[in-house]
Amino acid sequence: MCGIADYTSFLARVCPAGQWGVLSFDLDRYGAPLVSSGVEATDRVWYGIPGRDGYSAPVIRQGLDEIGAENKNAVLWFQHEFGIWPDDEMFVAMLKGLDVPRVVTFHTLHFQSAESPSGLGHRQYELLSMVLPYIEAITVFSYGVYRAVISAFPEYCTKVYIIRHGVHSYPDVCNLSRREAKERLNDFLLYHSGLDQGTKEALEKQRVLLNMNTVVLGETGFLRPNKQSELLYYVRDRLQQVMPERDIVAVRVGSVRDASYSMYSQQLYKEHDNRKKFLLETWLPPEIFPLTQRAFDINFHWPSECTQSGVLAHVLGAGAVVAGRDLEGVGETLKEAGQLMDTDLEQVILKMKDIIVNPEIGKRVEERTSNYAELFSWENQVRRHYETAESILRILPLWA
């Protein structure tokens, strides 16, 4: 479900063959392959836990037996996101009843919340206080969350590990010049996308992606209110004010994931004018998604609330430039990757101006982006998962 399924599949695709299996809850298609996009799974993926509300230690134990996981070799690694696991007490009871080493990756922990001195939210604090006594380790994605957890629970500091969110590798996309990326994206939008004819004609007539004097600010991903994509159009207007000599265009590309967000799509549509502000409602295939991010001169990311962002894993892997909000794990990632970021939107706009006026700054940003993507590649992050599992087994003679 949601980002957890994506995250698990990205890890599984590069895990060593014969050393992993997946247990999953409440899937409509039992036995479906975890790995898609033409890559065959080399290990068994066991879809046998019958319901989202029916998980328990005995059922998971049965699943481990089904995939042949022996206690002495197995570390059971849960992916946790608030909203995916609907019952905290049931989740804790399940962990408590298992007889194998247990690790939990927490995808959605805050460290800048005003709800507690540590920066954790109330529910997050309560869940951690219940979970930590009964598991061998937890992993978090950012140093901010790490500090928040050990501040709130110093007695469990040795159980907390940092494994950063992986970054994708798109070498073919990274090697494209901005001009080449824009030309390929233009071809896709005009000839292979689901855009309406009027929008296609506007893109073609104005040569939005073909005029190299046009600065394209863009954003990708599903259309959701918490992404605050309407600010993309505001930023375009402000940047045009401070740079009247340049032609600035804002392009939002994405689709509505479910009907509940259709009203937000309509709100964005009122902002677009098919001249300087575009809303391109179309689905981007996996091979086009990073190409789009590479084609934008600057990618914009300003969520209203966040913990970390899977979108950034694609943007950074595409060697693209991002201007974003210094908030929670998103801000930490942007900072470490050498991107444009600030807590104040007006300051970010000024940094965007600097990078447009001085292309050399952009080249340095892209170089830092590539270094970050290489350091936190999925292959490297999988290696860190195995190192963590091995260290846990070494200190647990009962299971080792």
C-alpha cells in the first residue's frame, strides 16, 4: 500500500538472490510478483496474511514457515506508516508475540512537532513507548528523527539506527543535457500523453520546452492538497517580477490518484492559463518521470506537512535541481544534497534567481546531487540493511 509498497519493492529489486522474502497483508491479488517492470523476482514473495485487521504473531509465524525462514537466519523487518497499520495495540501485541528478531522502519515520524519537547507527535511518542521494549531495533530516515527518538527514550538509544531513504539511479537521464531532456519531454507530451488537444497546441505554439530562453519551473507527482502545488504558480509570478527580463513558465505535471482529490485538481485548473502557468493532467510512465524532472530548470517542492519524500528520491536520481522547503526530513535531505532550500519561501525565490543568473551555481548543485545519489543508492542502502541485521544477530545469542 502507498509508499511502503514502493519502498519495499525498490529494496527487494537489489537484494541478493536467495536471501529475502516478503510477507504482505490484505492484497487483492495473492501470489502477484512484487517486482514489476519486466524484472523477475528471484525469491518467493508470500502473500498469505488474509486481512488488514487480521494480523497476529501466529499468522506471521505461519508465513515465515511457508517461505522457509529459519529462526537462526531470519530478521523480520516491518515497514510502518501511520494509517497503513490501523491498530497500534494490535501491532504491538503482534510484535510482542513473535519469537524472531524484530526490526521496524518508521516512515512517518516527526522531529519538529510542537506536540512534545522531543519533536515527536503525541501518537508517535505513545506508539514508540509501547514498541521499543519488544523489538530489537528501529530504523529511521533522518538525523532529526534519530535525535528526537533518543531524546525521548534515552534508555533505548542503542536500538535506534539511521538508514537513509534510498535514491534512484538514472544514468541515462543524468547524462542528458537540459536541452535534450526538454526535447524528449516535449515529444512525449505532444505525441504520447493523454493531454487534451488545446493544451498540446499551446505547448507547441509557445515552444515552452523548446525555447532555451524560457526558464521552466516544474513539479511532478500525484495532485494532492498537502503538496501545495498552487504555490508553484505564485513562485512563477514572483520570480517574473524580480526577473522581468526573463521568460518564466510554471508547469505542473501529474494526475489525480483517486476521486477525493478531484476538487483540488479543479482548484489548480483555475490557476492555469496555458500561457505562463500550465497544469498538465497526465500520467507519467516510469521512464518519463525522471526525464520530466531533469527537463525542468528547477523542480519545486513545498509540502504543507511532511516527514520525508519519495519524490525527492526520483528528483535527485535524475540529477535535477530542486528548490524546496526546509521542513522535517525533506529539509534535511535537501540540505545534505546541496539543493536550494529555506524555511522562508521568499528566500527560496531569491536563491532560484541566483541559480538562473549564474548557471555555474546550477552545475555545482547538480554535481552535489550526483554525489548524494551515489552515496545513498538503493544498492548501498540494501547493504546497510544487511549490516544492521547482521549486527543485531551478533548481539542476540539466543537467535544467532
